[in-house]
Amino acid sequence: MAAGDQVAVEVFQSCRACPASRAGEYRRCARHGLADVYGFLSVDREPDLWGGLCAAAAAKEAGAGFVMVTGLGARDADRLVLASEFDADLAVDVSADDPVAELTKATMAGERDDVPPVHGVP
């Protein structure tokens, strides 16, 4: 990976032992599967933090220049409010705002040269 590369974080948990997990098919993990998807777990259940917020914190710690977290409506409202506390630069409720437009506005407004262009957006 190099500076400026865009990355994504897997939202599915993996036991890393079953054949599906070893093959990279985490959504078919024998232990977790579709039942343990980050962002859909209660914060009262291990691992105690929504995946998007974990990813935001990890990305910033790894040196990311700009991190955006998205969510959908009321179910994600609390997570979006907390996003800045986990170093996200932008939190967007996609039920209310266009995430590409919001990302473009946020990265262009500050004339940021450390953020690569959004695919499909000039």
C-alpha cells in the first residue's frame, strides 16, 4: 500500500479457522457469518465498538489523511455523532445527504492535496 491509496475495511468478523474464513469468504464464516457484522452489533456485545468507528480510529492511527464514516438514518445516528471522537473527518447520514457530494465538498473546500479524487467525480 502507498500514500494516497484508497482502502476499505471488511465489516464481517472471521474466526480465521473455518474453510470459508481461510478462503476470505468472511460472510460465510462458520462461527460468525452474517450474524456478526460490524455496524449491526449492539455496543453491549463484544467487541464493544461499531466497526466503522474502529476503522476510522485505525485508519487515522495508520496515517490516513481523511476519513469519512457513513450511516443510515436513525439506526446509525448515535454512531455518526460519535464519529468525530474516533478521528473521523466527516460523518454522513446517507438517508439525508449524498455521500459523494459531501465528501467532494469536504475535501475540496479545504483545497486538500492529501486526499485522492473520488472516483467518477472530476
